[in-house]
Amino acid sequence: MDDWRNLPHRRRNPLIDEWVLVSPRRLERPWQGETVEAHTAARPPYDPDCFLCPGNLRANGERNPPYRTTFAFENDYAALMQDVPEVLVDEHGLLVAHSERGYCRVLSFSPRHDLDIATMESASVRAIVDAWAVQYLELSALRHVSAVTIFENRGAMMGASEPHPHGQVWANESVPVEVAKETRALTTYAAARGKCLLCAYASLEIANEERLVYANEHVIVVVPFWACWPFETLVLPRRHVRSIDELASEERDALAQALQTLTARYDRLFNVPFPYSMGIHQRPTNGPHDEWHLHAHYYPPLLRSATIRKYQVGYEMLAQPQRDFTPEDAARRLR
């Protein structure tokens, strides 16, 4: 039926085999909130108190070099370390734990304190993509690494403690939970249908166009059919590549262009630097994993204005996630 999207319904996320409830009728509530133009203080190009600006002291007392492009270093407050003892706890199969080794790095995107991916020059965003590929290759080659997760938290709302443009790279001894879920789904789909799940999904979205936010010759951006967050997006290379290091030069340019365009559109949505958590999911490093297809998730929390955010509480914590308007409407607004 043509109007099924306007009825409460569930949509399945094939990447993790979980469901989201779509309740578009919630938009009929009398109070919808207001769109507030949030004014944020302009940042200077250099901040002498910033831990990430070139030449400044970091929290551990080390001084940053006078870097002119991206700059990577070991996280001063790493959650994963190498020098941990081997520990295994297993009490009747109920209380199970084991030690976890790994690495945590910080990647400063730019020496400029006042820029973001949305406002950088294109060449600078391409440099970030190249730096991500370098980090993936370097960490993949180290002992006790099974997966490398690249992510960015933007904005205080998402817990970013430092406004300087930066992201993080974590390398785990074991495969993280969300990556493991996607590995199972990608493997199951490939075994059953003989093709890549995300290649097939990208083809559907390109043909449909309804949830397409942006597309160039090599990369597409969609609000996924199963999106939980109001303006969640998925960034997909058109070609089947397993990890970011496998992108050709023109594909890296295209990815940089897609990320810059998407984040600029986020900023224009409510006229505010748009908060989000972004993560790049790619091939675990503990095997060839030919079923894997590189992609990036964007999870922004804002719902109806610059100051009204989406919370997953109540039913969403205790039953399943649910959203207030359809992914199709979100994609239209982002376009």
C-alpha cells in the first residue's frame, strides 16, 4: 500500500539484525517544539589553552610539534593499553571477563582551532581521509589487533571535551560488539545470496532515490531505511572495498567531498554546528573478511531544533528504538 509509511510500523536493520519502530503519527502532537537559531561563540584560529593546537602543552606534559596538516599521537588518557596482564574470569559461565589489550590514538584534523570538516578546504579533508588510511594500516600491522575503529565526536552534546577539530582511532585485541554484529550479518547475507549486503543495499537506494541525501561518482550518502536517530546517515562507497586503505585516489577525493557536503548540510539544518558521533566501520584485521564493505555511520542527536535533542529512554531502552518521523522525511530535509 502506498501510505504504509504513515502508519506505525517496524523496520529491520539488516546490518545488525535489530528492529526500529517508526511512529510518524507522533508528529500530530499539538506541540512540536521550536526551531531556535543557536549562537555559538566564534573560535579563534589558535587557542593558547587548547591541548591540540600546534606547539601547545598536552595534559601529560608533552608539547605538540608545530604541525601544519593532520597530527596523530597516542591518547593521553587511553582506555586500551598494551601493558596489561593476562586475566580470565569465568564463574559458572555467568561472570565472564578477560583482559583486553589495544591502542588509542587521537588525530587532530587541522592546526586551525576554528575549523571543522564542514568549513575546511577540500585538500585538508582529503588529508584527513589519507591519515585515517595510514592509521588503519599502521595499527592493523601491530600485535594483538583484531579491529580498528575510527570515530569522531563533534560537539559538547556528544561528549567532545575539546572543540579543536579531531577524532580518535582505537585498535582492539577483540572485535568490538557492533563490528561483530555487522560481520555476522554481512557473512550470512553473502553465504545465502552470493553477493555483498551493502552493495545490494546501495543499488536499491540509488534506484529508489527517496532516502538519498548526496551522491557523486564514487560515494553515496543515505538516511538508512532502518535509521534510529532523527537525522542518522550512512556513507557508502559504490565500489566494493573492504577498508579505507583500499580506496583509490579518486575515491578518497569523493569520500572527502561527501563528508564535507554532509556535515555542511547538517550545519545548515538548524543553523548551528551540528553535533554528531561518526564512526567508520571496516574489515576486521583478523582475517581477509571479503564480505566486508567499508561504510561510515553518522549519529546526530538533534530532533526538532538546535536545542531539542532525541533521547532514547523508556520504551526505547526497555523494548526497541523508535523514531518520530520517517527516514524519507529526514532525507528530504537534508537534501
